[in-house]
Amino acid sequence: MLTALIKKELLALTRDLHGMAALFLMPVVFIIVMSLALKDVYNPPRRTLAYAVDARDTGAAAAALAQAWVRDHGPAQPLPADWADRLRTGTLKYVLVLEPGLSDELVLPAFPTKPLLRLRTDPGLDGNLFHALRSEAAGVAGELKARSVLNETDAGPPPADASMQAIVAAERHAGSGPRPTAVQQNVPAWLVFGMFFVVASLAGLFVQERSTGTLARLQSLGVPRPMLLASKALPYLGVNAVQAALMLAVGVWVMPRIGGDALSLQGIHWGALAVAVGAVSLAAIGLALVLACAVRSHAQAAAVGPILNVLMAAVGGIMVPAFVMPAAMQRLAGWSPMNWGLEALLTVLLRGGDVAATLPHVGKLVAFAALMWVVAIALFRKTSR
């Protein structure tokens, strides 16, 4: 009997080639993606951060500092007139501001007493990266001051980096948004990931109705195919809304009770949050409908859906923050619908953005959802003939 049962299971597996391919090929692709994404995780890629220099001091010492910074961090972008807005949206990661009087302070033998080197950063910049940039700015300024002191006098040793902290002021350009914490980074990421997981549930129910003949009976009664798909999509909009509310509630009330930081929703634009969550939900359900119309068995629905979600999360900056990825992987992340959803939520929760600020990412999500809807209808017509 045991031999017969094993033979039966092997026969079933050989008849489900798509499910077998998903079980074996998708994990291989996942391993490759994760390996590439984590390539530079222990070496923060500060050279890949887009930055600009606001040189308000044109002295020789300030110019030398700017040159040293370019040498270590790559060429700076031209300073745009709207650099403050670009910091808020994350297009520009930081601006190095050389205040008037910096050159004089760097050549004086005394320790500095006021901040003349300012680091203004994207409000969503990772905390470790933020502090690393500030320490590096103090180090560059300290090195230049040490050289000046040694050239002018033999009165003592060069100043330590710690003594140069007073000359550096670093702050996130948060605008009206809250100061970012680990929770404010992770809640939106896993909220997006959770909303996309309706793929497996919707596809499984779709397969079940197809196998029991429910879909065939409904079509025989004259129910249009788009209406059938819509009847499955609409309930999941409510499911996703409950998911979003639950995830936000966990960040606000549960995390501080277990020793974590609280998610701050103070001052956010609630309309923009609703638009971002709605766009993510539409994209997730659109993808779920395509998968539901494409798969043929419960095994395929159970395997392909979760694996596809994990791959999109890995590529899109959900599991691995995009800022630690190599440049090529960061460009690839920009093609993931999960990344669009994450950036839309971060625009609201971290950068204080309104509805207009979310439109670039929301527009991509809505266009993706519309495309998925068209593909789902085409697949449904083909498979229900």
C-alpha cells in the first residue's frame, strides 16, 4: 500500500509540470536575487547616494573640503534651486552646506565652536547611514584643520575628530513629516508585503470554484466575465483595508508596549495615506486575478503566489532596503510594484507628503492594476472556452 501511495503521488507531480517548475526554479531565482541584493550590506554604498554641495563659502579651505568629499563620495550633482523639495521627496539624499566662515574656522588653531558645515539629508535616510555621514564630515573637516595647524604651528597635536563635531550640524530635512524610526521604516514595508499576499488566497478560491464547476454554472447563467472577476476583487479591497488598519495599529499601540518605537502618525495627510493604500490594494488584487486565471491547480496557486511575492519583496526593497543594494539592483528595484507601494507610503509617513506628492508612485500602481485587469480578462476568456 505504501508503494502504491508513493507511486500515485509521483504520478500526480509529473502531471503538474508548472507547479514542479515553480517549486524548483523560483527558489533558485530567489537565491540569486538575495545574493545580489546583499552584496554590499556590510559596506554601506555611500558613493551611490545622490547628493549636492551648497558652497556658500568660496575660500580655499572650503574648496579643499568639497574636493575631499567628492574624492570619497563621487561627483556631486548640480545644486538644484528646489533642493529642499528634492530632499523631502527622496530624489536627493543629502546636501552638504558650506556656510560662510568655514574656511577661516578651518585655518584657525583653536577648536571650532559653531557649526559651519551642515549636512541636510532625506528624512527617510537610514539612521546608521545618517550618523556615518555626519562622522565622516567631522573627520574630513578635522583632517583639513590638522594639516593647517601643523603647517602654521608646532604648538600641539592635531585636533581629534571628536573635537570637530562642533563644526558639523546634521539634520534630516523632514518638513512636516515625523522623524523616522525603525518602526516607521518597517511598518510600510511589511504592510505592502502583506497586502500582496492576497494573491495566494484569491487564486486558491478561484481554482476551487473552477474545479467544482461553480464558475461554469455562473457563466451558463449569462453572468459577464468582467463582472465575475469584479465580484472576486471587491471583497479583497475590504480585506486589504483591514490589513492596513491592523498593521498601522500594531505600529502605533503594540510596538511601544513590547519595547519598540511607536509609529508616529501625527501630522500626516490622511487623504494621501488612503490614496496610497488604495493604489497598493488595486495593484495587489490585479496581480492576484492574473495568477488566478493562469494557474490550473491548488498546488500551483499555493506555490507560485507566495514565491512571486517573496521575489518581488526581495527585489523591491521590502526585505532588503534599497539603499544597501548595488546600483544595478537599485535600478531593478524601481521596476517592482512593491517598491512603488513602499515609496508611496514612505512619502506620506516619513516625508509628510500630500496626495500630489504620492502621484508618481500611485500612478504606476494604478497603471499596473489596469494592465493586470486587462490581462486577467483575456486569460479568463481563453481558459473558460
